Amino acid sequence: MGLSFTTGDNGFTIDGLTISGANMSNAVSNITIKNSAFTAALVFSGGIATNANILIDHDTFNNISNPSCTGEPARIHVAYSSTQPIGVTVQNSLFSGGDTDGMQLGTGLNVFNNEFTNIKEASSSDCNHTDSIQLYSGTGAVIRGNYIHDNDDGIVGYDGVEHVTIENNVIDLINGRYGLELYSDAGSIVRHNTLRYATTCSYAPCGVIILDRKTADPAGTDTVVQDNIATSVELNDGSTAAVNTKNMLHSGASGTNFNGIPVFVSGSAPTTWAGFKLAYGSPGIGAATDDLNVGIN
């Protein structure tokens, strides 16, 4: 079945259904969708308040594709921009297979403890550019505790990003392209993430954190990048970080960043989020700005 919630709709719980797409707009509130399987996109098309109390929990968004690029570009699509985050939390859910983005966020919501896997373009001629999470501003989003692996791209924002918090995520894209890229960022926080190093990605070593910009857009400013495990932190085309400290890098560290090769509790190639925690005796133990381990905790 399909779902549509609009002006005044309040107080619904959807549990255990197969959902062939859903739309929410115009001051809906107090809605929970849980334990359900989406076969098409969930779209927020406008007017969602910061206190809307909408919860998407333990759902699946699997094998959703858009081969003609005429439908929704993402499984969860906040299809408008706003300077305020919206009162939506997506948690404990699985985004797997298919060539649409996991999420496209025109403004912010909470993205907690989800898994994004095998989200890839179907071929080299696929009209989609497939990302796990793509931010179109995404103002105020909080992206925390997610396991992003075996996809084409990780967490990216190419058209301006504002005041997003990205923390405690694992990004393991050893055959992908870009792990964490923010263009023309304004004041976001990137901390305690673990990006796995490898040399098998398409354009550069895997596991890089990049601050950059498009030619026509302003340079990013005031980003905080700290306490991460990454291959490197790259500041390109005039984009700057207000804080760039205590990141454990594969090589080339300078300042208060430092070089180190992590030893994970589940060995060199973990297959769970928790497996990427640092093992006892690993470089980076207790080395973060908050005296915790660098990377995820």
C-alpha cells in the first residue's frame, strides 16, 4: 500500500506493512512507521516542523532503483530546502541494493544507527550518481552511528552544507569513490568517524575526508574536523577548517594530527559497525580531544 499524510494528520503508527511509497507534507506530526518494508521512496515535500515527532524505525529500503532518472532520486528524499531542521528521525533501518541514493536531504533530520550497503550505479552509463547520503544544504542534520559500506559513495554534499553534525559513523568503501566530502560547508562538525584506508577506490585512496567547493561557489569555512580515523584530511580550493586536530591519518599528518595504522577489534576487515572499534594497544587509544579513542566509540 502507499501512504500519504498531509495537513493536520496526527497520531498514526504504521507497523509491519509493505509500503509502495509515501509522502508527508504540511504540518503532519506524531507519526511512526516501523518494522515495514518500503518498495519505493518516502518523500517529505514541505512544511514539516522541527517538533513534528516523526519516527522511521527498523524499516527496510532495499533494491529501489530509478533506471530512467524520472522518479525520486533517493529512498528518503527531503525534497525542499529550509534553514531549520525537521522533526524526523530515521533509525535502525537498512538501505541495501539498487541505484537510488539512500537519502537526499534538502534540510536536516536525524539519521541514527542505520546500515547502507551495496548502493551502486547499475553500470557506467547509469544516469544516477548514487550516494549513501547526499546533503543539499541539509541544515542541522545529525548523522550518527551509521554503518556505510560497499557502496559507490559515502556521505557527500556538493552544493553547500550548513551546520551538519557527522559523528561516530563507519565508512568502508574499499571499491567506491568518495568517503566523506563537504563542499562550501558552513560550520559543520565531523568527529569520531572511522574511514577505512585502501588503495582500490576509483580516483584516490579510500577513506579521505575532503573539504572543497565548486568553481562557482564560495569556499567552505568554520568546519570542525577532529578525532577521526581517516586516510587524510584534504582542504581544497580555499576551503578551510576552523578546527583540524587529533585525527589519526594513514600518512602525511601535520600539526596536532598524527599518523597511525588502526588495529580493529575484528581484525583488518571488520564486517560490523562495532568491529571497527579500536583494539587494546592500537594507535589512537585515548588520543582524542575528549580523551576517548579516535574513531568510533
